[in-house]
Amino acid sequence: MEEFSLVEAWGDMSLIVQFLMIFMLGLSAFVLVVVIERGVTFSRASKQTYNYVLQLREYLNKRRIDEALSAARRHEKSPVASVVGAGLEAYRQGREALDMEGPDEIGDFDIIDSVNRSLERVKERETASLRKGLGGLATISSIAPFVGLLTTVIGIINAFSLLEHGGGGIEVIGPAMAEALYGTALGLLVAVPAAIFFNYYSGRIDNMVVDMDDVSSEFIDYVLKEGRV
């Protein structure tokens, strides 16, 4: 019995199937890079978020806004710290403006509205940043099986072409049928992990958005307790 050889299988493939296989290998490399990069990013974000939230609550209880803002800047990998840091900066600037100018000079300025806008603006930016690369995973999970199916169709066409022109048995059409199966298998091997990690990371992002909303709400409660000016 002849041993299976990837090199021989590659040599038996038609040029278009080889191109499609290389394309799918490129997709698999992209999936691997995104999975690793997002995994590291989310791991750091979760760790820093946990540490920052503990510090934030302590600082707010003691009304140490400057230290809470400094802590947010130290935890730059945390989306929660980035969002709350923007709110803290808006709150501090608003308080300074009120203290220096007074309510009459400020006019209709609402410090709570200013903080809310800052929180929402940065939250949208952080959410978009967290989703970096996930669109590619979704696209690959959708198209990879169809690219594999295309190689299957081409392999079957080649197999029937060989039968039509040369006849013969499995030794003749075997390589053409093999390239069809290789393409299908590779397409699924690329698509399945892409779909799994897209859904998994989407769930983690949803959880982080909830964290951003919760901590932002806690900070707004703190601002309200300080009084509307």
C-alpha cells in the first residue's frame, strides 16, 4: 500500500485548486492571529478592569477624584477604566470651571450632562475597539465552507473530465476526487474555529459592555450625590 503524501497530493491538484487552498491557508493564518491577539487583549482588559474597579470605589468613597483619574490612566488596557476616566476628567474640568467662574458665568452648563456625554462617547469608541478583527472572523466563518465547496466542484469536474477523455478506474480519477475532499476539509477546518471564536469573543464583549454600563452608572450616582450644579 502506498503511503499518503501531502507533497504528492499537492502536485496532483490543478492550479486553481492550489490557489484556493493557499487562499484558505491565508484565511486560517488570519483567524489564528485574531484569536491570539483578541485573547491577549481581553485577558489584560479583564484583569485591569477588576483591579481598577476596586480602586475606583475606594477613591470615590474618599472623594479622591485626582487619584481615581490617575488610576484610570494606569489601567489603559481596561475599557472600563478608559470610559470612567473620561467621565472623571469631564467631572473634574466641570468642577474647576464652576469653582473658578461661578454658576452665573457658566450659564446653562450641566456637569452631569457633560459627564454623561463623555462616558457615552468613549464607551462607543471602546466597544468598537473591542470588536476589532471580529468582523473578519464572521466573514471567514461564512465564506470558507463555500470556498471549500468550490474546490470540491472543481475536483469533481476534473474527475469526470478524466473519465471522459481517458477512462480508467480509481487510479485515474482518485487524485481529482482527493483534491475535492481536501478542499472541503480545509474549508471546514477554517470556518469552524472562526465561528466558535467569533461567538465566544462576542459574548465576552457583551459582558464588557455591561461592565462599562454598570460602572458608569455607579459614577453617575456619585456625581448626583455630590449635587447638581
